Amino acid sequence: MKTVSSIKKIRRVVIVFVILLALSGITAFPLVTEVDFMLAHIDFFPIFFHNWIRTVYDSVHQTPSIVLYGTDWLAFAHIIIGLFFVGVYLNPVRNKFIVNVGIVACIAVFPLAFICGPIREIPIYHQIIDCCFGLFGVIPLLYIKYQISLIENISSINHTESKTI
């Protein structure tokens, strides 16, 4: 019974994780519309963001569409990465390597943000916002990994008990 309960918990978390992963990627499609909206509503943001919003707005509007096409691929990649987690949904134990790769990817957000951020002149507060994706992504993945270990332990105990009978 505990195995069924753990699988249900894993599936719920995987669904939420995949939806949020896809949504975070899909926001890259309407990049121009988003920066237009941010500039039009700049007063809703803290004052220290204002110069950054203007800089991003100007940069996006000066960028040729062919280069912005790269953000479409970023969105697409988020959706494809989410599809890998269907394997975790279907069989968490067999596909636990996907969870481990996801954990490594979330951790890798930190060096990427703190190495490439300064190179690209990204303000530190924006680098920290980027790191939140890694932090908030790793939490459910660690929970899924824990639930998988519970299933494995139960299976191991059951397997050992059946051998001794």
C-alpha cells in the first residue's frame, strides 16, 4: 500500500513540475509583448528594476527577429525536457535517472547564472532570480527522489522476505 501511495505522490508532483517547466519556457515565446507590457506598467515594479526594464526593452527591440528565434527554441526545449518526465510519471523507479539528471540541471543553473551573468552584464538581482528556477526546481525533484527511494526500500524488503519463505 505504501508503494501505491508513493507513486500517487510522485505523479502529482511530476504533473505540477512539468506544467511549471512548460509555463516557464512558454513565457519565452511572447518576449516582445512581455517587455512592452513591462515598460507600459513600469510603475508596478520596484524602482531599482526600472533601468533594467528599460535596458531589456531597448535590447529586445534592437534585436533582429532571427536572433529572437533562439528564445522560441528555449521555450521548445522546456517543453521537450518536460516530456522526459512522462517516463518518471509512468515508472518512477525505472526512470529515476531522469530525476537525477533534472537535479543536476537545477544545480547547474547556479554556476551558469553566476559565470555567464557577469560576462553578459546581467545585474546580480536578475542572476538571483534566475537561480530561483534552479532552487524551486530542485525541491520537487528531491522529493520525488525521496519517494522513489521509499518504493525501492519497500521492494527490497518484500523481495528479501519472499526469498526467506
